[in-house]
Amino acid sequence: MTYTDKDGKFKRYTVTTALPYANGPIHIGHMAGVYVPADIYCRYLRLQGEQVFFIGGSDEHGVPVTIRAKKEGCTPQDVVDRYHGIIKKSFEDFGMTYDIYSRTTSETHRQTASDFFVKLFNDGKFIEQTTQQYYDEAEHTFLADRYIVGTCPVCGNEHAYGDQCEKCGSSLNATDLINPKSALSGNAPVLKETKHWFLPLNEYESFLKDWILENHKEWKTNVYGQCKSWLDNGLQPRAVTRDLDWGIKVPVAGAEGKVLYVWFDAPIGYISNTIEKLGDKWRQWWQDKDTKLVHFIGKDNIVFHCIVFPAMLKAHGDFILPENVPANEFLNLEGNKISTSRNWAVWLHEYMEDFPDKQDVLRYVLCANAPETKDNDFTWKDFQTRNNSELVAILGNFINRTVVLTHKYFEGKVPACYELNDVDKKAIEEIATYPEKIGTLIETYKFRDALFELMNLARLGNKYLTENEPWKTVKTDARRTSTVLNVSLQICANLAVLCEPFLPFSAKKLQNMLNLSVCSWTQAGGVNILETNHTVNKAELLFERIEDEAVQKQIDKLQDTKNKNKAQVLQQLSDTPTQKPQKANISYDLFEQMDIRTGVIVSAEKVAKTKKLLKLTVDTGIDRRTIVSGIAEYYSAEEVVGKRVAVLMNLEPKQLKGIESNGMILMAENAEGELSFVSTQKEFGAGCEIR
């Protein structure tokens, strides 16, 4: 079975994985969302006999690297050299089958990215604009997006970056942030003019709508939906250069002090890595229409791989476009979002130290819990349960019993298969369905379901062996025992082939146990993989139980991290300015006189000739009233529309700038004087009493 599109079979597959930032190690969230699915896909294609070029690499430019260097008191090059090595080794230890894993600081990449930019520049594909960007006067430097932190205008997250809010996933411009601060000095930045080159995405909007919304409706719902949202809202020109001293220098005159923006630079790394490995033969993997290009990424990279990079490739004109971008959602850890800054993660290199030779256990659990359609959660207890109850008790148990019985009754030789009864025939019919069933799920990027079907084959084997009881028939009907063990061994052989994409280390052990030298997907599905009298080796355990002590050690490690983070927060709170003291007590009767209800802001406008006032129309559930609120320094009129708020209803009317205000919007104020809306945790409708 081979993937075919409407025009026929693809000749080859170019598969990429998101380039991880070389500013820290790899954690399980990365693996579950991107790297395990990609490796499963490539291993499967190779077993099908397909031509595959699997590309990875470290993203070594951009602000995250410079931030890490500043924290560690070293150079950006020192940072990327260290973490590129750690990441590459982690992938190798974990069994990732990259054809190349390189880096964006390589000379090949610098030249490739520069040539790409110059081609678009010479073809007039960019627009040159002088814009106002944030500048840190204390540090005497323009601020890259990641050096600007403020409140997200979409979700209110107070720690959003200038290019993206990591809480809600919204892509932002730095000027969208509320109360922006420089991450370098902590000061409020000022706007200053600077010249940059922009890719006019708006000119590619019609093409992208047709290419994605009409021709790729098969894409995953989360990917298609996010693309549609972007396209429906209209695309704007996007800068491809930045004012930085770390990155690939913009290779045109008049661009001193500027580098290629990391999201222009990084995806070109897929191409440059191919050139680095294949030399002149690279073009067939990127410019031949018979090649299928697939990007494996996380949901935070959807816009760049589905909108920005395809627009870049289209502008260049010589490249194929991705056939699919099967992005996953996020994996949480013990109920909380994985955070590298808070060390709330399971790092791959540390896992390998704590659980040596158990790569497949983690691959299995991450695939079984893959966040394919929504965010999912990793817990150490589930990790233990899946290992002990599934890998050990189902898959490992079946293999071990079958091989042990073969040595016990037939001296390790595959016994003959005699007359088949209805039970045997039914089992054989079921075995035949699994290669196509699993393969189809892999090809449609449903890796979690594919893994479940693999385990169903192991369940079938266990059930077949248990119900036919060859250990009982050996004395009364040796031919029956011979047949049952023959069929059971054939199931083992099928598992040895079909589990290779998911559990490559265990597959190798099983293939050695069964003396299988060459395996391909086309072998699977039949009951003649192992010939009669073929010798199988002694049984060895594919998996071993993971005890409570090992898991508790990991839970304790996370608890220590949580305690340290809590202590840091408390310290930060103790270092902040003190809040205002409590006001004098009031009677309950006085409190009862206040009518506070939920409301929704339905319209808003700035009050002329004022800095602080917004005129709001609020649906209170019992009427629509005008309230004038002094929040314009913290919220724009556009962003407050639709906000759910708390309203003091029976405040006496007051004239403000000639407008009668009927009520008050309740706001929280921190020690620095910043304001934030007060609202209910659940989305109650307007008019509910607050008491």
C-alpha cells in the first residue's frame, strides 16, 4: 500500500521536522508533538520501500539564543554549540532516523538563505518600509520581538512576547502589546524609525485561499481552522529583516546592522540541510512535482509553515509546496503546561540517564498520549501503567510465552502447520487486515490509533494462545500444539515488522529473537514469514516492569521544581511594592445596598480630549446603559468590546465630560497602578448578581 494523490503515486518523500531552538535541551513535549510522529512516518515509508529524505536541524539564530547567552554570560555561538550537541545526541540516542541533522549557523545555510533573499530582492518581491519599532534607550538598541514583554490584547496574559502569546497562541506585533516593557532593562521602550524589508503576504492571499481552503480540505481540523482564521482576517506584509547583531546579515546594500528575521531564515534550513547532504542532487527533493513534502510541527508553528513559508516558496517560484502539515497540539506535564523557563519538563537527555535502554517505553507512551486533536497530559503514573499493563503484560507476555513454548516443545524450531480449524482460520483472516489498517492510519497521520491497532494484534495473539492451550494438547494432540504455535509464531513475526516504526529498539530485539534478517511491510499480513523448521533464538524479555520507586523519584523531582518555583514567586511578591492598606470596616447592611451584577461591553469609544476615559455601552441583563470608565491608558476601545465585566449598578449618575455615566466597571489595581477587569471564572450571562 502506497500513498497516491490525484495525479498518481509520489516518487519520493521529503519530510521535515520543526527546527528546535538551540537555547536548551529537548523535552517530551517536543517529542510528542513533532519528533516521534515524524520518525514513525519515515520508518513506515522506508519499510514500504519508498524513497525518503528526513530532515532535521537546530535553529541557532533568533532572540531566544541571545537571551540565553545574556543569562549565562557567554556568546550566542557558545550557547548554540553546546545545545546543538545536546539536542543532536538526544535524537540519536532516541533512535531518530534523520538523513541529516545540521544547523543554521553552517556556511551552507548562510549561503543558501542569503541566495534565497537576494533572488526575491532582485525579483522585486519585497517592499521596503520605514516603520516605528521599539527602542530601548537605556541599552541603545532596537528591541527584537522576544525582547519585548507585555499584556496580550487577546487573552490578557501579562507575559506575552512581542511576536506571540504563548498562552493563547495568538501571533502578535510588538506594538499590539499593552504596557510593553524591555526584557533587557525593564524600562518602557520608545518608538523609533527604522528601515526593513517586508514580504507582502496580502499579495499571496488569493493563492493561499485556493491552495489551502479549496485544495487541502483533508488537512487536520486544527491546521485548516487556524489557516482559515488567518486568511479570513486578511493578511498583512510581514518583515523579513530585524535590527540585531546575531543572525545572517542581510546581503544587500544599505542593510548594515540588520539580519534575516529568524522565521525567514529558519525554514530555509530544510533546503540548506538537503544541499549540505546531497550536493547537486538536492533539487529532486525540493523542486520535482513528484516529491511529496510534509512538515511535522507543533501548533505554534502553523502560521509559519502554512502561510509564511509557502508564500516565500511561491515568491521564489522554483519550489514545490507542502502536501500536508500535520501539526499537533501541546502536551502538558502532570496537569500543567510544560515550561522551559520554570524547568517544568521531562528532558530527553535526563530521561535517557534515568531509564537507560527504555527509549521504546517513552516512544510508546508519547505516541499513545499524542496531542493529535487537543492538548493532552503526561503523568508518571500513566507512564508506569502503560509500561506494566500494556507493553509488559500484553505485547511482551505474548512474545515470551510463544518463544518459550517453542523451545520447550519443539527445540526452538518453527513447528509445522497442520489442518486448520475455524478458530485458526478466523485468526489468520484477522492477521491479514493489520498491515493495511495500521498503514492507512499512519498515512493519514493518526499515529495514536495506529499504535492502538498494533496492540490489538498483540491482544489477538494472547487471546489465540490462551484459548487454544497448546500446553494442554501437547500430550493428547501434538499436531494441534504444532499448529497453534506455528500460528502464534507467525503473529510474533508480524509484530516484529509492524512494530518497527513505533518501537524500533524492541523490534530489533524481536527480529533477532526470531532470526528475521530482512523485514519489509509487504511481508506482514501473512502466516508464512517463518518457514517450518526455521530456528528461533531463546526468549529474552522485551520489556520489564517499572517499579513504584523509579516513578516516585521522578514525581519527587517535579515536586522539588514546583517548590522552587513557588519560592521564587513568593520572593518576587515580597520584592514588589506593598499594596494599599485595608480600608475601614463597613456593615453588612451597607454592603447589601450595593447592586453588583455581571455585564458585557457591547460598544466602546474614546472620549474626546481625554487620555483616560472610554465611553462604554454595557449590557447589564436588565438594560443597556452608558458608563464612562477611566481605563483608556490600559485598554483600547476596540479590545474591550465583548469583555465580561462586573458592574456596580446603583451608583448615582455622574456627569463626566458632558456624558452621564450610570454605574461603575469594577477593576483590580496592582501596586504599580495597572488596571485589569474583574470577571467571573465561568462565562455567566449578563445580569447575574455578584454577592
